[in-house]
Amino acid sequence: MLVGDLMDRDLTAVSPETTIAEAVEIMAGQRVTGIPVVGDDGKVVGFLSEKDIVKAALPGYFDLLRDSSFLPDYGQFQKRLQGISLERVDKYMQTQVIVLDEQDTDLNAAMVLITKSLKRAPVVKDGVFSGVLSRSDLLDYILHSKKEPSD
């Protein structure tokens, strides 16, 4: 099966000019952990995850403390998050984005998501953003499919 047959065609994305606050609101509303950043031409220019936002709000802490239970002070985190909330997404987004193509196979997509530890990856068709494929999309397909994965 091809990625184009498995992906979610929801085109929810943000632009590089979107604020962190707007991105967080969109991510919370869509119940996703990350969101593609798309330029005016429809091409994926970045990806912003909740991890990127936490790292931006708590620089240094995140690398040292991989578990949020070790946050020294919730109020401090809140203050720092509010402090970056009006900054643009392009300041914190990942620019080295792994993108899948609609013509990629399910096996290739699974290998990419697993080996790169990605929960979600943007999908393109002819270089233009066309949706997102998540690990849960793949797991659902594999669990309920009667077919062997594509090579």
C-alpha cells in the first residue's frame, strides 16, 4: 500500500510567521504533538513539535532533564512559555524535516518513522504538502490489513 492511501489528508499546518501561541492552540485543538510548517508555495519548510516548544521555553533544562517531573518550578515554566508565546514559529521549528511522498510504500514509511523516532511526518505530492502520516495510521493499517506490507 502507498502512503497516499494511508495518510490523513487534513492540511492543518502553520506558516513560518505563525506565533508559538497560535501553533500551540492549533496543536491542542487538533490533538497532535507536532505540526508541519508550510510556506506560501505549499512546500514544507519546517516542523514544530511540542518538544521544540518545551526546549525553547526551558533551554538547557530539556537536555539535562529528560523527564518533566524534574521541572524545578511549574510557575517558571509557565512564565517562560508565555515569554516566547508571541515569537514566530520559524525561530524554533526544525528545518531538517523528514518528508514522505504519497508514492512511498507502507514499508518504507514504517522504516522511516521507526528509525527516526517520528510520531508524525508530513507527506507531499509533487513537492507540495498534501497531508500527514502518523505511526498510529500505520499501526492501524498493519493491524487490520490482510495484505503483506509492500516492499
